[in-house]
Amino acid sequence: MTTSGPLPDFIVIGAMKCGTTTLAAQLAAQAGVFMSTPKEPNYFSDDAVFAQGQGWYEGLFAQAPPGALKGEASTHYTKLPTHPETLARMTALLAAPKLVYMIRNPVARAVSHYIHDWSLRVVGDDAEAAFRSRTEFVDYGCYGMQIAPFIEAYGRGAVLLTCLEAFQTDPVAEFARVAAHLGLPEGVAWQEGLDAQNVSGARFRRLPFQSVLVDSRAARALRRGLVPKALREKIRARRQMTARPEIPADLEARMQARFLEDRAGLAQVFPGHPALDLCYPFRPA
């Protein structure tokens, strides 16, 4: 293992749609902490990004102030089986990073994942068809399966398990747990003024050629000059999902059974962890 530049001290490794963007924003707001831009470089997971080389990755942390703890947050790192090379690449470069794995109710996560993909036009309006055909909605919520390889590679002490529900209940206390695990400087604290980031309910469906026809400065100027505001808002509202999709009862029951089976593995690694109750309200009493 050879390095020529700065590397992260810690990584938020997932899971997708579990609050990692908000956590990364909170970490970035702390004195003595430097977070990468982009927030999700996905260096170890995505082949095209990894091909840019170690120098590119080290460059993400080159502007960190002396003594600052450096971190990144890439949810692709816990997306098995989609990105099978992630851990081998990570262990080849990072000897002992601190890891944070953030989870949530896996059924709710799957719904948020669907909304995310719907907004990107990866899936259509038929939520039932999407849930029945796309295995990643379940796979990415099998947290025990996803985290086990990291535990084996880096040890239980390297990984902090946290969950969205804990942050929703007591963000100050839960952020203090994260800070202690990462070894953040004294005085860091949850910033009440920062809004939740990347919320699924705030997503709008992308339009064909959106970068040219919608997002460009010229397109924005034309819309404001030619299209009445009321009409713009009406069109925008049609691109937003107004109600969270429902999973058919039979399919949800099968999903819950799979998640509970996976939970048993998670409980073996994190026995008695509060997330085991908070994230699985559908577990039989």
C-alpha cells in the first residue's frame, strides 16, 4: 500500500436514502472536519470513477487544513451486488478508516429509493411493477448482508452503526455518538440551522434534455420572461410525486420476511443495538 497524498480518515458508507446527505452536511459544518466535494465520489465502487486513479481521489482531500479530519460519504459502497469490487479496492488503499453505516426502516428505505429512481426516470409510474422487478430495492436494505464484509475486513470497532430514526428522535445525542466514534474535536455539535438534505418528498421528476431545456441559465431566463409564474408552478407541481407509493400487501410481506432474516445477521454483529428495534417496527413482538 503506497500513498503520495492525503486520504480520508473516515467514510460514511451508506445506506442509500437513510439520511447520509444530511449527516455529511452536518459533518462539513464542523470546525476541524473536511468533507470531500463531491459528497459522494463513489471512487471505490464505480468503475469509471476508479479509473481516474488514486491521484484524482487524493486530490479531493488536498485542500484540507492541517490537522483536519478528512471524510467522504458514498452510499454506493454498500450496494451489493451492484458494486462487487468496492471493498477490495478500499482495503488496498485505506488501512484503518473509521466507518459510519446509517440505516433506516428498510421498507421505508425501499419506497424512498423508488421515488429517487422515479425522479431520475429510471422507473416508471407503476410502483408495483418496479418493486417486483428491481431487486436492489430489497438488496440495499439488507443491512446485515451489506455491512458484514466491512466488519470482516476492518473489525467491529471500525464501524459505527446509526440510523435515521435515532437522528429524528434525538439528533444532538446521536450526532455526539458519531463525533465520538470519528474522534472529532471537542466542541462539535449538531447544527440546528441546517435543514434535512436530499429529502425524497421534495424531488421533482427530471424532464428529457433537462440540462439544456430546464437547468441552463438561458432556459431559466426564457421561462421567467415568457411563461407566467402560475403556469410554471402548475407544470412544476405535475412533476412532483404527490403521494408516497404503496407496496402491495403480499409483496410487502415477502420484503419484511427477507429483511427480518437479514436483521438476524445484523443483530449478531450489533447485539442490543437500538437500531434493531427502531428500524424494524414490523418485527413480531
